[in-house]
Amino acid sequence: MSTTLNIEGISGGHCKRTVAEATEDVPGVTTVSVDRSAGTAAIDGDADVAVLVAAVEDAGYEAFA
């Protein structure tokens, strides 16, 4: 399953890494690709969308699917 999250506040490389690390730690995630210019994260695996959103928000960004 693939999920794309829209994320507000990604402005640089540090933000991109922070979002990637936060979502990679969620059980069931196999790959993460963060597009800083589009403000999205494409996430593959079987993780629950609500858990992914919560992980991004815990990292300090606003996220929605």
C-alpha cells in the first residue's frame, strides 16, 4: 500500500530528514520519499495513516492525507 501525506512547513534539508526519520520509525513502513518542494511524503508499507500523521505532527509539522 502506498500513502501520500501533505505536509506543511517543510523548508529545507533538515525538515526533509526529520519527516523521513519520523515516518521510517512507524511499524509497517518499508520506504519513505519526501518531496520538499511539493510538501509531500510518499510512504510505502502497511502502516496506519493516522499513525503516520501523528508521527509527522509529533516531529513538529502539520500533516494530512
